[in-house]
Amino acid sequence: MFSWRFCLFSVLTVLCVGSSHAKRCVDIDKHALVKLKYGFADGRNVLSSWKGEDCCEWKGISCNNLTAHVTRLDLGFSYLTSVLGTQDLNDHVAWNSWTIFNTSAPLGGKIDSSICELQHLTFLDLSFNDLEGEIPKCIGSLGQLIELKLARNNLVGSVSHFLANLSNLQNLDLGHNNLVANELEWISHLSNLRYLDLSNINLGRAIDWPSSISKIPYLVDLYLDDCEISQVNPKSIPHMNSSTSLQTLSLSQNKLNSSILSWVLNVSKVLTRLDLSFNSLHSVPDDFANMISLQYLDLSGNELDGSIVKSLQTLYQLKDLEGLALNQNPFSSGLLPDFSRLSSLKTLSLRNTNIVGSLSLDHLPHLEDLDLSFNHLNGSLPIFEVTKFAMLSYLDLSHNKLSGTLPYTIGQLSNLSVLHISSNMLSGIISEEHLLNLSRLETLDVSRNSLSFNFNPNWVPPFQLRLLFASSCLLGPQFPTWLKYQRKLLVLQISNSGIKDSFPKWFWDISSSLEYLNVSHNKLSGVLPRSLRSIKGKDLIVCDFSFNNFSGPLPHFALAQSALLLSNNMFSGSLSSFCAMSPMSLTYLDLSSNLLAGSLLDCWEKFQSLEVLNLANNNLSGTIPKSFGTLQNIESMHLNNNNFSGKIPSLTLCKSLRVIDFGDNIIEGTLPTWVGHNLHGLIVLSLRGNKIQGNIPTSLCNLLFLQVLDLSANNITGKIPQCFGYINAFSNLTFPRKTILYYRAGYIDDTSSISSIDETILAWKGQIRKYGKNLGFMTIIDLSDNHLTGEIPQSLTTLVALAGLNLSGNNLIGFIPNNIGHMKMLESLDLSRNYLYGRMPQSFSNLTFLSYMNLSLNNLSGKIPVSSQLQSFDASTYVGNIGLCGPPLTNQCPDDVVPATERFNKNGANEDEDELINFGFYISLGFGFFVGFWGVCGTLIIKSSWRHVYFQFFNNVNDWIWVTLVLFIAKIDSSICELQHLTFLDLTYNDLEGEIPKCIGSLGRLIELKLADNELSLANLSNLQNLDLQFYHGKVLTHLDLPSNSLHTVPNGLENMNSLQYPHLSHNEFDVTTYHHNRFSSRPLPGLLHLEHLDLSFNHLSGSLHIFEVTKFDSLHILDLSHNELSGTLPYTIGQLSNLTTLSLSSNKLNSIIGKAHLISLSRLETLDVS
């Protein structure tokens, strides 16, 4: 009997062992897995083990021991953390923070329908990936499924009845996708369900959600966070018995009001966890006291107001309550309440609840987590008694107003693992004694205090930190040696910590887990390692080395790098090695303000994740790579202040661009029309200081979000587009404005975030500065120093939200628009150096915010309008407008001269206004007629010379009318020379043809000759390079106006014009290769004894400045030689031009020390520009 049994046992054993050795996965399952693998995008290579014959040996796969069918497919959280080497991230919150920096998710692609061939699956987990597309409906055929987890992907589509067949399902997690469910009746068929998470699924139309969920008999955990669920009408819900199973209910972020409470209070008798955070609850109902099983309650982010103590009265009845969160409610300010009545509390979170006063903690012996951050607590930290807080493991007192030193007793909280005291006013020293017993400490955040670390160099800490935040504390000047022993560091944030050292050799072996490193704003020096990797080859994902003294070549990118910030150092060399790398995850690259040189290779299509690129303030040259146009995720691109040349490549695919700054380069070509057609989200466009030509395209008017347009200092021609008046950001006062910030959330809070405030260089209120935080709030149009013509469009006055307008240094004509006063937000206005004429509109007085204005060097006339702003400006604001009068100018207007009789009346003379016409009136009338008639006519009869002048005046008027008619109907005819009494000839801004008659030289009485800005450059002379005036015999010419033509030389014969006062020759092409006047010799402009205004700006003059002889330039008031190529030193004789009021030598190559002797006699100098 025994032998028989033994034999049978042996046979069965052999069969079982043999079968187990022979076990290999079923072919149909293997083929299904292979198809599934090919449907995934495995950028992180997490399925590298899926090879070989036996799929049961593949990671993430489990098979039945007897049948060899695949029963478990686990590619979710637990699998990913093990494969990717992040086992220490043991909770979902940490995982979410980690994936922020790992922008390429583990698995992408779609779920292939081949998954439905795995008919024996009982467990399917694809959560925490980046899967797209719809859930295959055939999943409903997997009838043996017990757990289905597809959470935290990007799945789309509708969730409906196809899941109703999964009758064995106990765990269903579809949360945090982009799914929709219009009804939930199907879910009531899942009678075995214990766990249900539909968070972030749109249930807005599923009005049956309360009744359907109430029909699931054994449901224990329910999560419906952020589902847009409808408000609950208690009368619409059929009578139901309270559940005896539901223990966890989470309905956060649904904007639910108090109507939900009646359903919540009756849904379960055994509810232990309730999350109603971020809804619209106004009070805590008294019935909450009946929820005697409740252990955790979260009412954060609601509208609970009044005293926090009032809300606690009901909650005091919950004796078993272990966790309470009331964060971010608008409670009235008050002291920290007494929580001693809730003696079971383990977690207390009162973040941002308007608590004031000192920190006084009650005896809470079971307290483990305490969060009082973002309040108004002041005073010193209390002395923590170990007996009262022996269990405390998490303490967050950050963002308060606590002061004083750190008490030593905090080091006795031996269970403490997380300590946040950042952003307070703490001071003093942190010593070894403070941390001696904190062996479990993993997170230490003391940043933004005035604390100093003072440790023995040989001290070995008892803890292993994962997260260290110590920015703006003092750790230096030597690099802290105690960090050498921190082998588990994941985040190291020690920016602005006073370190004046180099990285020790051991630093790069500090931790195999280090992924976030910020040492910016120190004085670290030396050369960085060739590759930014830690000891085991793991990539540093975020590196911020900016604002230090590092030198040498740039380090190589790490393949998984997300952000690399190396700005404001002394890195040198080229960027040629970048093309050898393929950092697929790189989103943020800042190499600005270094010593980088050379050209950029055309390989930027490899950087497809790039969102921010800053290469500004280097010595980079060559053309801008065309592959920049492939960066479809780019939002900010700074190439300013380099030596880039050529044309702007097409960026039509870069539709996410918000900021373009290519200023201060040598870029040529025209302004591309595609900017306005394709970059509709553009906020800042700065192309200042280049060589861009052509007209301003009207397509720019499509940029409705444009707030800063800077095209200054280019060669742009044509007129200002009328459609500028339709740009929404300039014309809409309610347009939303904010700091242009690029932000990626951090591991814990903003201390480990990647953030950058965009900035750019702007000319604002007469000064060139860098603007950052305020850039997003500014509204500026700067078209200065170009060759724009025509009038200022009336449509610009509709830009009521515009704060800055700079049109200076152009060739604009006409009147200042009458409605300029409608631009009431205008703070800075510069219209100087144009040809504007007429009166200043009275509406100027409406510009109450105006704090900077420059209207100088125009032809404005009349009285300056009266307002508190206009009279407060310096007189230099209006200089160069001969016809202007009134304060703040010293010359009075004719209307301001008060007659003697009026002065008499104002002094109190008694005059009867009803007796105006009296005997005295008739006497005055007769006397006036006698004087008026005989004073004029009699004089002309008696005085022959006066008679000659009088009739000569009418003769001149007749000539002027004739000239106007001739120019209106024809080109310049030689008969114009018959006007021998002509004193004023103005042919500016016409479209004349033919040649200038040589006989004009015979007009000996000509005082003013203006030939500026003919569209064909002096009639048919569109290529005019030389103008010879030696034929001209006139000696009384005072004005010669030839700006914005193509002259290559100062006109011959200019020295013979002894009366010349205002030669305007700017914006020509004077160079050094022709006439000797172009090189400032010792006798540059002989004979011009009456010269008052000399403008030779924007030419190509070179060589050194000549020695000014005071006797020859004694009348000189304004001298503008800016924007040339003058070199050498500044002659001392320039300081002897005692009448000089304006001196502009900017944008040249002068190299000199300006001493007292240069300026000693310039007592009238008002404007000095040597920039």
C-alpha cells in the first residue's frame, strides 16, 4: 500500500517538474505582446527585456504555472520605477514631480487591439505613461479581468457600456485622462467593484452618477475628483439605504455647493475618509458631527469664511478624526486655534488660512504632519518639547514672518523626515547640534533666510538627504564638505549661498540619484566636466550654473537633459559640438552673456522639445540657422547682441513663439510678412539695431497680442501702417497683461522649479534699459531712427492702451494728430528729429500720465498747451522748434503780451461796461484812423525806400503763388529762375521729375532752399551722389535742406554761402573716398561764419574730428555728427564753442577721455549725447 502511494507520488512529481521545466508562454499570447510592443513608442527603452522565446520571462509579464497563459501585464507605476532605477520614489506625488523633469514619458503611442487576445488576463496596468488614442472597446471581452488600471495617460474618447461585461472587475482606475462619460448606468453592472477612480473624466452630462454609484453594493473607495459633476438635487435621488461598505469618498475640484452635503451625509455609515476640497462650500454643517467614523476630512480650497474657530465647533465632535485639512479658505485673521480637543490628530494642515500672531502649539501627542505655511505667523520659533511632539515627521512653517534663531530642541525630533522653514526672517547659525539626532531627515528646506551653516569640515551627518534647499543662506566661502556624504541626493538647490570656490573632485561622485542641481548666483570658478553626468552615468536633468565665474568650453549635454542654464559666466569656444548630441528632452537652454564665438551649425532640428532658447550677449556670427524654423515648441528666442548677419530664416512653423529678440546684430533684408501671418501669439518683437530695409508689412497688424514692437535703428522706409490702430493689445485697456514667465513646477514647491522671466532691451523714457518683470505689462511701439516718411497716422490715436511711442529720427511730416490726447495711458512720447509742423494739439493736456516727452528738432509753432505735464518738462523738450512759444520756453507768445489798458483794469480801475460807446470812444476812433491811414500811406508817399520794400513784398507773394501752381501741374521749369526776388524755395516731399535747373544759381536773394525727401531723390536724380553748388552766387542763403538723399559728398561751393545757418545734410551717404570735406581736415567748412545748426548724422564720415576754430564757428548752437565712423580723440577746442546747446557724437568709434577742458566753456550746453 505504501509503495503504491509512493510510486504514484513519484510519477506526479516527475510530471509536474517536467511540465514546469517545459513551460513556455503560449504562442498566441507572445504574438499579441509583440504586436502590443510595436504599438508603443518606447523612448525610455523600458521594454528592453521583451526579447527571447519565453515571454513569461519578460519583465512586467506573469503567466499561469499550469497553462502558461499570460495573466498579468504590469507596465504601470511599480514596474516603471523599478526599470528606470527610481525605486526611492515610493509614492505617486514624488512620481509626478519626477516626471516633470523627465519630459519624455516612459511609454507613448497607442494601445493596440492585440491586447484583447490575452483572454486570460486578470491584471492589466498601463498607468503613468503617455499613451494616446482611445481605449480599445474589445477590452470589454477580457472577462477574467480583476484589476484594470489605465490612469494618468492621454487617452481620449468615450467610456461607456463596453466595460459593463467585466463582471469580475474589483479595481477600475481610469483617472487623469481626457475621457468623457455621458452616462454611468453601465457601472452599476460591475457588482464586484471595490475600488473606482474616474477622476478628471468629464461627467458633466452624467446626471445619473449618484444613483448609479449607489447601486454598487461592495464599493469601498470612490474617487471622482475634477469630473465637472452636476450639483445634486436630493429630491431627484431615489431612496436608498446607506452603504455599509463605502469608506473613502473624494469629490474634490467639482465646484459643488452645499446641496452635495445631504447626499454625502447619507451615502455611508462607515465613511472614514472624505475629500470635498476645492469646491464651493460656505460652511461646515452641524450634521457633520454625526459622521462618527470619519478619520480624515479635507475641506481645503472652499469658501469657508468667518472665524476658523467657528468652523471647528462642529468638528470638535469628531473624536476619531486623525487628519484635518482646511487650507486656502478665506477665514478672517485670527490666532492659531486650540486643537487639543482633537487629541487623535495625526495630520493638521492649515496652509494659507490667514493665521496671525505667534506660534503656540498645543499638546498633540499623535501629531505626525503639521503644515502652517503661507500664513502671517511672527515671533520666534517655539522650543519643541520632545514629549509633546515625539511622533512629528513632517513640519512646514515656510512663508511666514518668523524671526530669531533656530532652537536647538528641533534637533531632538528624532522622527522628523521633512523640515520646511523657508521664506521667513530667521537668522543665526545652523550647527551640528541642530541636526545631530535627525537621523531620518530626508528633506531640509531653509532657503531664503539669513541663516549660516557652520559645520566642522570633517563632520559626517547622521542623515541621508534626498532634497536640500538652502538658497540665499550662507554655506561658503568654501564648498561645503559635509555634502560629500549625501549619497541619496535627488535635488540640490544651493544658489546664492556665498560659495567662492571651485567644485571639489568628489562632487561629481556625490550621488547616483542627483537629477536637479542649482548652484547659480555664487562665485564658483574653474572648468566644468566634459559631460554632465553623475557617478553611474545617470543624467543630470536640470542644471543651473548661471551667474558664476566658470570658464573653458561648454560641457556636453546629457541625453535626458531638460534644462541647462549657463548664462553670465565666461564660457568660450563655439557651439559646434552640439550637433553631435541629441538631447531629445531639452526644453530650456540659456547660454547668454558668455564669450562664445563662431557660427551656429544648422542642426537644430534635433532639439524638438526646446521651448526657451537664449544665446544673447555673445560673439556669435554667421547666418541664423534655417533649422530654427523646425522648433515647433519654441516660445522664446533671444539672439540679441551678437554679430548674426544675413536674412531672418522662415519661422512659420514656430507658432508657439511669444518673444523674438534679434536686436543689435547685422541682420539684413526686409521685415518678413510671415511674422504677422503665422506667429499669432507673439507678445514681443524686437529687431532693433540691425540693417533691415523696406516697408513695414501690414501683416504685423494681425498680431493681436503684440505688446512690444521695437524696429528702431534700422533702414526701414515707407509709411507707418494705418492698421496699427487695430492691434488689440495696444487699443484694449482690459487686455490681460502679466509677467512673461516660463515655469516648470518643482519637486516640492517653487524652490526646485525651473522658472525664467523673459527680458529684453528697450528704449523707454529716453533711456535704454533691460526690462524683465515689467516687460509683460509694457505696451511700446518704437520705430525711431529709420527712414519713415509721410504723416503720423490718425489711427495711432486709437491706441488708448499704449504706454510708449517713439517715432523720433525719421522723416515724418505734417501735423501731430489732433486726437493724440485720446492716448491717455501714454507715459513716454518721442517725436523728435522729424519735420512735423503746425501747432501742438490742445488735447496734449489730456495726457495726464505723460512723464517723458521729446518734440525737439521739428518745425512746430504756436503756443505750448497748458497742463501740469507739459510745463513741467525741461525746455530742451521743445528745442529746435523756432515757432513754439510759451512756458517752459522763455520766449512769450504774442497773445501773452498784456496791453497796458488791460494791466490798468486788472489793477482795479473802475470802468462801466455798459457805457463802452461814449465820447471817448469816438475820439479814439478818429485818432486811430488818422494814425493808421497817414502812418502807412503817408510814409509810403514821403519815404521812397520804404515804398520800395512794401511793394517788393507783394511781388514776392505773387512769385510764391506762381511757384506753387507750377509745381502742382508740372515738373520744375527753368522759368522758375525768372523769379529773381525769390527768397524761399521749398520742394520737399514731392514726386518731381527731370533735373534741377542750373539757373537756380542766379537767384541771388534766396534765403531758404529745401530739397529734402523727394521720392525719387531730387527729382529724376534717384542716384544722386554729388551736388555742386559752386554755380550758386547767392550770399544770403540761410537754410539748405538736403536730408535723406543719396549724396556721397558735401556739396561743392558750400563754403561760399556766408549767411548759411542751417545746413541739414543728415541721412545721406557721405564717405571718405571723395570730396575732402568728408574727412574732417583742418579747414573743413571755411567761411560759414553764421553757421548755427550743423547736422551730418547718419552718414559714413570717418577719420578724426578736426580742430574747431572758434572764430569760424562762433555761432554754432547745434552740432550733430552721430551715427558715423569717426575715430580718434575728442579735440579740446570743441569746448570753446561757447554758444553750443546740443552736441551729439553718438554711435561713432571715438576713443577718448572726456576731461574738464572739453566742456569748460560750454555754459549753454543742454543736450550731450556721446553714447
